[in-house]
Amino acid sequence: MRFVPLYSLTEKSVLAKPIIGFGGQVLLATGVRMTKKYIKRLKGLGLTGAYVDDPLSEDIEIADAISEELRKDAVRLITSIYTSPGDNYMDELNNARQVAKMAEHIVEEIITQKDTVINLIDLKTYDTYTFYHCVNTAVLCVVMGLGMELPRDQLVDIAYASLLHDIGKVFIDSAIINKPAKLTAEEYEIVKTHSMEGYKYIKEKYYCTEKVARGVIDHHEKIDGTGYPNNKKGHKISLSGRMISVADVYDALTSDRSYRRGVFPAEAVEYIQSGAGSSFDFDVVTIFTKKVAPFPVGTCVLLSNDTAGIVVENHEGFLTRPLVRIFKSEGLVITPYDLDLSQDAYDVTIVEALKI
């Protein structure tokens, strides 16, 4: 399978992964052939593209850090909590227990996979953005935490904080949160309250430890002290806050929103790297770039020798030097062959991701 941007889908495209809507509902199942109506519908939902099967990529497997079933369960839980945070003590206590259990499940599943590299381009609709975003942030943080060799209990705490990092937004007018245009200065100030509101809420209602809650309040702080709500600097920002900050921005950048298009992973990774030492913790960014593939498996790329190919496999530690299946040379379709940039072509580099 391979990833195809929305505007490159055709009526010959066959889905290799299902399209999931609000509440975990399957909108289009694996194996469905695209039609003009379906493509128009996907555009309206705000998807960046879809995974398809074709002869060129039929033997390419794209593994996620967590199973599709666990991701669906996590999204359902977060959807429930973020849309109905709880009306009484028992509801909130039950929510807290379920989030804790989900954090453990995510950590356990990722731990079982050695040498985890994030390869997937996530598929979110506009109305599921917040829920998938929170789950993705948790997955990214756990994968980074493994790269830092953090103990299991600390990974669970970070996953817990990641799942709830945007819970404070439930207390903000949805018209502001979902505004399909740039926020006014006043609206932005209101949005900035969400990290403090989320911190207070989970401390008071979920009885979270300070260690967990600090990840929620700190996730918009910046290393240079220009973040919010407390203008913390450097390591005065909790490690979980520094990690969530990177994961939060990466997932947001790669997602289509009602007011802008998402960017390809390579562009998002470059943005994160450019902010190392100012917006983001340098050491966290270093680990991030070792764990998140700028050119995920299934991405079409242009090489410096004027050939085009599709990424077949990424090598941890050499994520800019993947195994690429070449299918075009100087613009002409050729018999495909595999080229391992980490082994066979030291003078060839990836120039860009192709939007085909």
C-alpha cells in the first residue's frame, strides 16, 4: 500500500485502510474503489489523503506503533471524555480510571515492538481531529520516551498526560475552538487558558498527581520562556511538557484543518528541528528525529539523481536514507527496482516528497 494525497486520488484508487469518522464509525471500508462522489466527500471531511493498494505497492506493509483496534478504542474513549467530561464524582472517577488503563495499554503495546519508528501518515476528519490528535500525541511521546530509555511508570504518566493535554478546551466556547479562520487577539487569549483550565480540572476531578498534571499545564511552554501560561524556561518545564510540546506541534502541522492544509511529515520534522533550542528542547528534538520518519513508508519521493520512487522501508538511525523502490527515471516510467540509500547510493539524496 502507499499514501496518496487527496487531490491525486482517482476512480481507479482502491482503499487499503478504512476511513473512520466520528465515534469510530467506518465511513469507507478497506477495498472500496473510489468514485468522484467519495473523493468529494473525503475533501469535505478534511482528509489529507488515503492509503491505497496498487501493483507498485501491493507488497508494502505499513505498520503503526499501535494496533488499529487499540487506536479505535483510544479514540472512542477520548471522544467520550472530551464531549461529555462527566457530570458527577463517579463519572469523573470512572473516566480517570479508563484513561489510566488506556495509557497502560498504549505503553504495553508499544514496548512489545522493538526499534519503533513512526511511519504512518494519520487520517483525521475535521470532526475527529481533537480525539485522534490526543491519541497520536500519546503514541509519539511514548515512542520518544522509549528512545530516552525512560522507565515504564514514567511512560504511563506521560501517556496519561498526553491523552488529556487538551482537556481544558472543553471549557472554551466551541465556536472559538472550531473557528475556520484566524483567531482575533482576544480569542487567542481565551484559547491560551486551556492548559491552565485542563491542569486544574484533572487535579481536582481526576485526582492526578502533580507529575502527570504538569505535562498538561506545560505543553505550550517554550524553552526560551516565550510560551504560556507561566513563561517557564528550559528545564523548569517538565520533561512531559517538553515532549508533549514537540508531539503536539508535529501532529497539528501534519493535519488538515478547516483554515489550512496539513504539511508532509518531512516539512513538519524540519519545522520542529528549526525550533530546537528556542521553542523546543534540543535533546527531545534529537530523539524525535530518530523516531519519526520524515518520509514514511508508502510515500513517493524525488531523488537527487532525477529518479522517483516509493519508500519501502525506513532504517532507524538513518531515517533520511530509506529503501526506495524506483519507478521513474528522468520522468519516464521504468521497470521498478529497489535502491537502499543507506547502503548502495551514498551520493543520492531525497529531494522532496512527491504529491502523487
